[in-house]
Amino acid sequence: MATPREIDADQAVQDVLNAWGTLRTSRPEPQRLSTDFTALFAKMQAYRDAKNIADNSRARHKLTEQEAADERATKKVFLDAYRAFYEAR
């Protein structure tokens, strides 16, 4: 079994935000978001929040192990969901 290709997390976040914007502005009436997309968006937002917290702590040289672990865990959950979502389409 081939290993999945590495996905750039920042690009994946941008892809989800672009898709969200397209869905919300594509018609006079915004399209309803699917349950799958809403779940992906929530995981993306959790990753962005954890990354922002970690980045702010890094800037102050006060990054804790818990913050780093939260960032890694939410990144993995988001990228796994991103891969599954886009492979299904």
C-alpha cells in the first residue's frame, strides 16, 4: 500500500476556506453546507486555533509541550479529514 502524499496544512486550510467562500457566495441564495463539509470546517478551525495559540507562544519563547501536542493532534485530525473528504469526491 502506498503511503499517502504529504499535504501542506496551510494550503489545505486555504482550500477549505476557498470552498466555503464559493459555497456561500455562488448564488443569490447561499448553498446549504453539507454535514461532511461542516465537520471538515470545524476540524480546520480547531487546527487553526491550536496553531495560533502555539505560534503566539513560540513568538514569546513560551511554547508548552501541551500546546505543541494540541497543535500536532489537531493538525493530524484535520489533514486526515481533509484527505478523506476530497478523496470521496
